[in-house]
Amino acid sequence: MKNKILLIALLIAGAIVGAIAGSGAEHVDALHWLAYSKSISISPSEINLVIIKLTFGFDFSMSVSQILFMILAIALYPKFSKMIG
């Protein structure tokens, strides 16, 4: 169980650090390709049930730097897993 939580935490950390690195690399000519991203989304839909109004929507965006940092997180996972136990 600890190992699954560790892997999920490393992947989330990789995605966050990758997003920060991608936004920083956006203005550097040699590294602007790291900020390239694609998005998958479902526009918000609204259901009005008189007493409650529900809105559903979805947006998922991933950049090259996020993918690279998540691959790095997967590569470092065995090392961190051994350290934990």
C-alpha cells in the first residue's frame, strides 16, 4: 500500500514540477518546445432540478515537460521505494 501511495505522490509531484518547468521554459527560445501542450475537454453542461443545479465539465491538459518529469518520477520510483522500506 505504501508503494502505491509513493508512486502516486511521485507522479503528482512530477506533473506539478513539469508544469512549473514548462511555464518557465515557455519564454526561452531553445526550450519553448517543452511548453507545448494539448488539451482534452468537455464543455460544462448544466442540469437544473429546481432545488439543485448541477454543472459538469472536464478539462485535461498535459505538456511535454510534464510528461518528461512524470517519466523521471517513474524512473526514480524504485530508488525511493527502497529508501522507504
